[in-house]
Amino acid sequence: MKKRVIVISLGGSLIVPEKVDFSFLKQFVNTLRKNYKKWKFVIVCGGGSIARKYIEILKRESNPNEKELSTAGIRVTRLNALILMKLFGKKEANDTLPTTMKEVKSNLEKNNVVICGALRYEPASTSDGTAAKLSHFLKSEFINMTNVKGLYTANPLTHKGAKFISHET
């Protein structure tokens, strides 16, 4: 029987609420391990408040363009992904971070778990959006784990104009 795939968008707010929540992450890893017989997983890590803090510092201290701000956020998502990656064994998960959907798919053929952050710069993109696109690309299930209910154009806790996205197109 071929294993089914689930793409999980793991919010940075869950990875690093105030500091790295190793207790939560270890529990998360163990939950995935219990389901390897039927499932493979793609975990897209978000940047959370740490990414937003770095972006705010850049805005305050320099005159960055949108791509520079997004790139700072992307780097935080990848750092969060590296932290999570180290909690898995070598034969369970990828050992380098993919930067394209094709690389994610290729890694999925060899591993039970593929972990990534944002894949590349796209204007107005979020890690949740990346995860939704990956889910569509892989024709898989999608789970959004966050401290916000739903998928929005921006963080609704900090952006009053954030719009709810009812479905991925």
C-alpha cells in the first residue's frame, strides 16, 4: 500500500512562542513517528514573531525593499526548519533544506518526513501559502497548525486588513 502524504504548515508561533519549545517539538515528532505506516509528511516551518521582529528591525534601521524584508523572513523559516530537522533521525527526514517543490517531492521519495521553510522569494507569499501550494502540487492532505484560526493574507492578530482565504487556488 502506497503511503499518503500530509503537508503540515507548522506556525513559527508554535515552534518559538517565546523561546524554542523543545517539549512541543519532541511531542510533535513522536506523533508523526507513530503514523509512518500510513503516512509521509511534509512540514513547512513558519517564521513567527522572530521573523516579524527581524523585519521590524530592518525597517527601522535601514531602507529595505520588499524582497529584502521577505528574504529575512525566509531565513528565519529555514532556521526553524533546521531546528526541527535535528530532532529526527538521519533516515527519517531530509538532511538539507529543499528550495523548490520538485526538491520536496524528490526528498519525499527517500524519507518519511521532509522539512522545509519558505522555498523561495515570491511577492506577498507566506509559509502558510507555500504549504497550501505544496499540498496542491503533491495532491495531498493539508493541515495548518498555528495560533490563528484559518489562512489569511497577513497575520490577523497584527494586521486589521488581513483577509480570510477560504480556499487555495
